[in-house]
Amino acid sequence: MLAVGAELNRVRVDASDICVVVSQYGEGTLVSRTPDGSGVFEIPCANVDTFVHWLLRFVDRAEVLEPAPLRAHVVNWLESRGRYMSRRGPRPVNERLRRLLVMLPWSMERGSVSTEEMADFLSR
């Protein structure tokens, strides 16, 4: 795990999400606005894993600008997931449809199924 302590990390966030970040971290964290309307924030990071999960909620609408080690960590994390997904690839359509059709009666029998149970069922 990358040690960043309580450093402030610069993150560029698209204009559509500026209000979300301001509501979470306060207006004082907004350092600047860019010509395209996005904002640059200084976000505290006491835990890298928590920070990365927070960042990923924005999908492609946020980018770590600095520090360089944190940016490299996020890039490496994303690239490793991309290699895994491209290696695995999607299942054939007929198999996905069969699983979906089997899942419907299975979930109706139970009445209520958690996301975890559904994921476990579908991974078989």
C-alpha cells in the first residue's frame, strides 16, 4: 500500500461533479477552475484504498494530478484491472441469457435476494 498519510492530493473533477466534491469536502478544497469548467481540488488522503474507491465513483470524470506516486498508483491499479478484464472477456451471449433465465425463478423462490447472493449465484 502506498503511504500518503494526510497529504493533500490535487484532483481535477469535471464540472458536473464539482458540487458533489464541495458538499463532501467544503468550498475551501476547491483550488481553481479550468476553462472547461472543471475544478481542481486539494483532497486529504489518510488511506489510499479509501481514496481510490472514492475517486473511482467518478469513473472518468476525475483525475489525480499530484502527487506523482499516488497518480502512478491509480494508473497501475486501473491498468491491472484492464488486463484482467481483457484477458477474461465477456461470456457468450447465449450463456449470459441462460444464466439470466435460470436466475429469475431462483430469485422468485427466495422472495428477497441480496446483491452478494446474486453475485455468488451468477459467478457459478
